[in-house]
Amino acid sequence: MPELADTGRRIKELRVSAGMTQHDLAGSEMSSSYISLVERGKRIPSGRALKILAARLGVGVDEISSSPQPAESPGLARRLDLVGRLVAARRQWEGGDAEGALSEFRALASMEPAGRQDDVFTEAQLAIAEILGSLGRADEGADVLLRMLDALAPAPYAEARLRALIALADLLESAGRVQDGLRYALTGHLECTDRRPAQGPAGGPATGPGTGFHLLLVLDVLTRCAYWSGCPDWAPEPELSRPPADGILPGPRATIDLHRALALRDRGEWERAAELLGECARRVTPAAGFPLWEKVNGQYALLLLHRGDAAAARSIVERGLVVASVAQEPEFPLWLTTADAVCAEASGDRDRLAALGEELAALPETGRSHEKAAALQEIAAACERVGDRERAAGHYRQAADLFRRAQAYRHAERARERLVRLAESPARQPQDQL
């Protein structure tokens, strides 16, 4: 068993050779401080953490946890060169040059099999699909992933195939094709769980891509797709402990809890939904990613408004909008704006409610149309409660159409039912709070 200091030293050597910072190596799964502790021999990385680190460094776990190979090893030098190109391409993308990064990733993916590493090939294809999705070319990105899946027949612990299934489901859900995404998320979940051994070697814990890390990612995208497809019960509740202190994977856990809370709300279990989402809001910080943070806080504010706690909701919204302004986030704060509009309704400010509703309705179609539809439905209900029937009907109608286009057919049907109920009710009849 190698000394802990040797493992940390080896990780640092590989990171520096690949031209990566501690932040690059940490990614979204860990923190830079955790990487620093590992490299200084102050923290023992778990088996899962070693697997994540090895994947990011483009080496096998044994190359981290065993004695280092000679620096002049041709295979290692070649691998580090390719990993360095991957890291440089990703930095190019994060720096705003998506097309340039796309070209470099395609060059890595198109190398002859004899000159490339399988893990580099996989990472390049996954990055190509992700970039295409961010550019609004989801169909092209899906084609890349489908070709990957065609070449990767189902096999026990086929990590590359599992990652492609997760990426494809995530891409389709983000592009507003939730039922297509659900199909691949279910496939990924079955392959992640059905092939996982009950025990590892010598009766130890189960190992492989079906445990911990990948299972959480599968549950994340499955929970999202199942909720928006109108089948929330298809996603099992995670049987995983809370994240450790070093903050591994806060995003997927929060997304799972968010959509579980929304399913509880839809069933009328307001208290349980508020409790779950309130705990989620306390755990998630803007450092986990502003889009997730604002979604959790905006939805929590809406739940508080439905419970009649307008003061607490307003406090959340005001803080969130300040954070968005200070951080100069480029993305429109969809759910904080929706909660802001419903706060305006609660305070009797009909003009602000109408203005925010129109602003939200005019947002360009850039994917995730099911989320915009759900936000419009909240605005429509608020307009209905203040007696603005014309605006309420328009928002319900647009929400139903967006839900339908996103394959969220059960949500579309509910929006149509509310539109019909509005049309058939007397003009002065008070409406129940939705």
C-alpha cells in the first residue's frame, strides 16, 4: 500500500504535467481546498474520489495509487499530451470560444484509433455533444451521442456507455424533449443498477460505475425527465447519504430534491414540499452554479407564497436578485422573476405583475421550454387571482403550447384544464389559489 504522501505527490505531478490548476482538477465534483489537502497528504481520497481524479487526469487509478511510472514513459507522455489538449480545449470553450473548442475536440475525436486513447476519445465526444447543446444544436449533439452508444454495446460496468446515456438524457431534457430524455435516463438507470454487484471483492462494498458517483448522476437526470414527463414516481428516491464536508456533487443532489419537492407540491403535500425544498435551499449556495441556486430559491419562494408567508418569500427574492445583479449573471433569473411577480400580486401591485409576466412571456426560445411553461403557469394563476382574466388566459394558453412542444403532455393537459375552467367560470367569481 503506497504512503498517503506518495499518492498526493503523484496526483500533483500528473496535474502539473497536464497543465491543470487545482480548480481544473476539482471540477464541479470537488473543491480546490480538497485537492490541496490530498496533494499535501492531509486527506485520504476515497475510492470514488480516486476514480474521479484519475478520469480527469486521463490515467488509471493504479497510476495514482501505485508507484509512479518513469517520466520518460512514451505511453504516459502521449497520454499527458492528449489530456493537456483536452484541458486546453475546455478552457477555450469556457473562455467563450465555443467554435474553436469544438474544432479541437473534433480533431481529438477523429484521430486514428492507434494514435488516440479511449478515454480521451470518450471525453472529446462528450464535450462535442455538450457544446453543440449549448449552441442550440441539440439534434447534432444527440447524433454524436447516439453514434457513441451504437459503438458501445451494453456490457457490465461499461462506464463510457453509461456516461453517454446520462449525457444524452440530459441534453434532450435541456432541449425540451423530456420524454425522449426519459427513455435514455431509464436505460441508464437500469444499466447502472441491474449490473451492480451486491458486494465487491471479499464481501466489500460494491464498486464500478454503477455505484455512488454515476448512480447519483443517473438519478438526477431520471428525476428531472420523470417529473416533466408527468411520471415522477418512475424515479426512485436516492438511497445515498448526504454529501461530505468537501462538497462533492452538491448539484445533482439538490436537483433531485428540487423535483421531488415539486412532485409533492403537485400532489397537494405543501408542508412536506416546503420542508424538503427549504432544506435544499439551505444547502445550496451560488457557488454550486447560479442557475441551480436561483431555481431552488425561486421555487422555494413560490412555495412560501402559497403558504401565505409573503415576507419570507420577498426576502429570498430580493436577495436573489441582488446576487444576480452583483454577479452579472448572463442567464435570465427565470424563477426569481416568477416569484417576484407573484410577490407583486400578494402586495396588490397589479402593474408590476403584468409587466413581469409580459417580460417572461417574451423570452426567446432557447431550450427548456417546459420550465418557461411552468413559470408562465404561475404567472397566469396570479393574474387570475387578481381578476386579470385576459392575461391569465393568454399565459395559460402559451404554457399549454410550450408544455406540448416539450413533450410534457400531462402538464400541458393541466394547463388546458385551467384555461377551460377560467373560460367557464363567472367573471367575478373568486378563484381558488392554485
